[in-house]
Amino acid sequence: MKRFFSSLLLVVTSMLVLAFSAAFAAKSSKGGPPAVGEVVELKFHPVKGKNVDLAEMKGKVVLIDFWATWCGPCVAEIPSVVATYNKLHEKGFEIIGISLDSDKKSLTDFIKDKEMPWPQYFDGKGWDNKISSSFGIKSIPAMWMVGKDGKLVSTNVRGGLEAAVERELAK
């Protein structure tokens, strides 16, 4: 009986080790979202303007806003996001938009109309967007905050953006 339980324990332990190894390998191969406290790596050519490299924004607090013009909750957040940007941009706050739109003209018309001057990533692939997919985004709006050190501070700053940015700027 003792031998049976020893063998069973060995089998169960082996299965757990294999499961955790497979899960880790899957996350590593897909990239996946960074954990809070990890450096966020992001480079792209925006719809308008010069190339964006998050590493070059160290020293600033950065909002990465995963959104789309067709997303009602995303559009509802825009007045707050624009107001926070206008108030805190000069103090070191930046925004990077990652658009899950599929129509470039709709996006460019929208950002012009809503006076959203920050860089926007667009590849026209909707939910298959290269950047949002690589970060594991499954729903929008998703608002990530990156601290002055380039590390992820939060994956959810909706509803309290201005206060969250002010706290990070004060650090």
C-alpha cells in the first residue's frame, strides 16, 4: 500500500511539473502581457507622426489605451482621457493609443474630431491587432499605466485616471 501511494505521489507530482512547464512555455512563446512591475516593451509606427518607442519615454508616466471607435465604453472614456492629457501632459504624462479599428479613415476622422493628439497604432486587423494580441487583450477598453521607470503600474486605470496619473507623477 505504501508503495502504491509513493508511486501515485510521483505520478501526480510529475503531472503538475509538466503542466506548469507547458503553461510557462506557452506564455513565453506568445509573449503575453507583462506583469505589474515588469518593463513594458512597445515600438510601432503610428498613423501619424514619428515612430514610437516606449523605452524612449522613460521619465514620463504613460497610458497605453487599447480601444476602438466602435466601442461604446471606450468612447465614453474619451472626455476624461482628453481632459487628463490636457491637464497633465506638460507635467510628464503621455498617451499611446492602440486602435482595434478596421477602417483607417474612420479612426483618423474620429481622433481629429475628438482632438486626440497622441500617437495611435493601427493595423486594420480589429481583434487580431498585432499589439493587442501580443499583450493578450481580450476586451476593451483596456487602460494600462506605465510608470516613469518603464514598468507596468496597473492594467486598469479606468474611472480614476487623473488621480492615478497624479500619484505616479508625484513619485
